[in-house]
Amino acid sequence: MRRREALVLGLVAVLTAAVPGGLRAQELDVNAVLHDPDAPEGGNPKGDVTIVAFFDYNCPFCNKAEPELNKVVREDGNIRVVYKDWPILTEASVYGAQLALGARYQGKYQVAHDALFAIPGSNASPAQMTKAIRDVGVDMTRLQADINAHADAISALLRRNLAQADALDLPGTPVFLIGPFKIAAALDADGFRQAIADARAKGVSQ
């Protein structure tokens, strides 16, 4: 297993480096990454450390890390989580992101998010995703109506997430921005705890 130091890069350094495509990362609005009003959030909204999670519902490594992150967020009680749906692996990944983001309009993003990650395996089909969402009590009629009504807003959010991932030169899913650190790895609970402790040691509050 590679040392964690090889996986953790200073976010400040990332934000001041040139990235592919001619866009410089310092042009990225850091506040937009941390406080996009359309990006779903979890945990404690007043937490002293923010974790920004870039993920894909069909990513096996995201699936592995998700319950570990949830466990640490529950135990800690002072972590704010920003969810960045970044569907880059399959067409079904885009469908899943649309379902979860549509469920947000009925206050059930977290329920939908958790249900999608609870699907066994790492190549869920649209049919499996629909069933998973229905089974946790999401109003499917309202969901479809909300997806239709807010299609432009959902698409715009996904495009912003993609642009932010590109500007940050993220290698793929999952990536966790924890305080000043960028971690491209499926951390276990201890890994999350250590990264959070390191962020607090640096006096980071986002």
C-alpha cells in the first residue's frame, strides 16, 4: 500500500498550478467549489472541517469509501460534506446523478445517494438505480416532474462539477478535498480520521 503522503497534495499548491487545456487553476473560484448553492451537503453545516467528495455511483472505489466516510462523519459530528456528483464512468452514472439531484427537490438527496451506493456491484443499470430509489420511499412521480422541471439546473451543476474537477486536475473518482488536502484514494475510516486530524492541526476551517 502506498504511503498516504504520496496520495495527499496541498490543495493550495493545486490551486496555483497550471492544468491541461490552458485553464489555470488559480482562475477557479474556490468559494464555488466549497459553497455552490446547488451542490448537496451532508453532515454538520457548521462543521469545522469540510470534505468535498467527487464521486461516481458506478465507481467501485467510491462504493468502498462511502460507508467509511459516513461512519466517520456520524462519529465526529463536526464535519461538513459537499457532494460533487461527477458521473464519468458510464451512461448509467449520469442517470444516477440525475436521480439523486432530482430527489434533492423533495428533500431526499441523502436518501437517494445512500440508496444508489447500496446497490451491489459496480456497474448498476438505470433499472437497478430506479428500483433502489423507489425502494427507499422517494416519490417517483414527483421525482420525474422535478427532473423535468429542473433539467437545466441539474445539467448546469454537473457541468460545473466537471469543470471544477478538470481545473483541479483530478485523476478520476473518488477524490476527497479535506481541508487543504487533495486525496485521490478510497480511504478507510482510519484514513479519513487521520486526514481530518491533519486538517484541524493546520487550523483549517472552510
